[in-house]
Amino acid sequence: MASLRPFLLAAALALLAPGTRALELDPDVPPELSLGGRLLATPSHQATELAGGGSDQDSLIDISDSALLINAAKYLYRDLDYGFATFGLVLPDDDSDFEDGLFVHQLFVGTGGPAGEVLIGRTNLPNTLVQLPTIRDDDLLDYSHVANAHLNAEGEEFQVYGGLLSGTAYFGAGRWSLGAALTARAETDLQNLADPERTSTNAPNGGALALRYELPAAVKFDRGLRFAGLLLDVQRAAAVGAPGEHWIPAAVAGLAYNLSEDPEASWVVHAQGLYVAGEDVGGLASAVERAPASRYALAGALTYAARPFLQTRWQAGVAFAWRDFTDRDEAYGVALVPSFAYRLGSGIDLVGQYRFEHSGDGLAAAIGADTTQEVLIGLTFALSGTFNESVGQRGSILELEHDILNPGPATRAH
């Protein structure tokens, strides 16, 4: 009779709770929820001197890169480890070849903790190390990111975002990290260059390995090294307009160095070098021809931030960049971007920027532009909030987005 007691108890519970499907108690713990967003509106004017003579003028009210984000997180059964999921939408540029009104740029799940993190989904690609003090992340995209060699289309979204299966290990009291990722960049048919339609956005076609040393600004506010990193990236891409595939390796090194001892008057240098060991594909006229081409690139910035009582009031910066396609004569480009941001209130900033870019004769003849100048001035409105805060110190969800007031190490996950 004693052996029948477990079965009788289970039968009694089933009769008392007919709606249940299993003998299991699920507390259904409500998650920590983070909401965030940024509206970026900048009237701008651009003047371009064409390589063949003449000029072109363009003015617009640009609201691209405005974004909305939501994140949920819960602790796992294992102490201090947690799971998370993030969803985000961003407004693409007007000149994008992808006519999506909104683009899902963040959609990933993962688990993390003091020892490391695993992430699966779509988010920022690990193809840069340093965020520059520009209004938008694509203002110096050609100099700061490893380009997508699978894409024959205009679309900054598919240069910055892509699919990831990544893992990161933390060590050295959390100051060091070693990460590896399988990447899935968006693809188009490179045998038919007249068709910019996507053929895939989720197929793995590359990988990355990154070693980083980083101290939070709240910890490292005096003179010295705040961040240093080394990134190795590889893509397996189809040849442009020809059969076959090839490997395109790239290496990136970056750092951020505090020049001042005073956290209320902060001078910081940011620098990054990039090398792509590619091949000559016959021309530089289109982005898909430039992406696999061998080249060097340098990008950096000097910023000054006024933070009375450790509250940022304004920041001035100047970013500089250079690139050179080594297989072509005079195929170089240089850029200079001074910028300014003034905090009107919490999350509300007045921003301004001037961008000057010049191409050498070889590159100018290919892209059709000799010199470009652009002036932007506008407002940004950022919001963020956390509800049912229960999963420790995870930072702001807005760290997923480019921010002129947050130059330094590029952050990928929340």
C-alpha cells in the first residue's frame, strides 16, 4: 500500500487542479524590463565637388538612426548568472537601397554573468573597436568599420548590424575579455550586380576574435590607459562578378587614453588602426568593390568634456580619419570632423558637426567625388528607464546605440 501513495497523491492533485498539465511549480518570476530610445533630428546641408567638374548641393532634415529598444532579463537558477533578450528598431537612411520603413537592428537572446556571456541573434557586428564623437555612427563608417564584402547595395544598417553566435570570457577582475563570434552579414547576389535584393541575412559567412582591456570611466578617470583592444575579422565572400569565393581577413587595433587628471574637465584621445588583407577586384567605384580591396585606415579623435559636479554639460571634439587602397595609385581619402554637444537637460542635447572629406585623384575618379563638406545642427532626445530592477548592475540599454557624448570603447550587448 505504501508503494501506491505517490500515485494516489498525484491523482488527488490532478483532481484538485484539473487545469494543470504537469506536477511542476513555476513561479513565473516577472523580468526586469528596460526601455530606451533616442530621437535624432538634424537639418543638414551637403556640398560636393565632383571629380569630373561641377558641384552638387543637397539639404535635408535627417531623422535617421532614431531608435527604440526594449530589454528583459531574469536571474538563472545558478547564482549571479542571468538570461536576457533585447528587441530594437531603427530608422534607416533615406538613401538606403532597402525600402524598409523600420529596421530590426537588435534581436537577440543570451545568458551572462561574472565569468562570461553567450549571445545569439542580431546586434552590432564586432567589426570596430572605438566609437568616435560624431553625431551618427556612419559619418566615418568607411574609415572605422570593416566593411561588408557580401553586399552590393547602399545600406548602413547592414554594415553595422548582423547575425551573431558569440561567446565572451571575462578575467583579470573583469578588466580583460576574450570574445569569439560566428558572424552572419547580409548578402546580395554578387554575380548579378544589377540586383541589390538581399539573398540572405542569417547565413554564417565569417568570424571574429577580440581581446579587450577596459576600465569603466567611473573607475579610470585619471591620466592613463582606459581601453585597449585587438580584433581579428575574417569573411568568406563570393568574388565580385566572377565565380568562386575568397577569404578576406582584417585586423583592428584601438585604444582610449585619458590625458587629464580632473574628471570634471576630461581630455581623452581615441585611436584605431585597421588593415584589410584583401585583393584587387578591378575597381573602386562601388562599395562592394572597395570592401574586399586591400587597404589601411586610421581613425581617431580628441575630446574635451566639461563635467561640473560630475554631470556632463558640454563636449567638444575633433575626429580625423585616413584610408589608402594599396593596390591603386592616389586612392586615398582623408576626413576631418569637428563636433559639439551641449546638454540642455537630462537626455536632451543640442548637437552640431562639420564634416570635411577629400579623396585623392585615384579614389575620386572611381567614386565621382573629389571633396565633400557637410554641416549638421540639431537636437537629440534620449530616454531610458528600468522597471522591476533586479538583475544587478548591467548598464544603460542606450549603450547599444551610438552616442556623440559617449566616445570610446564600442559596446555590443546589454
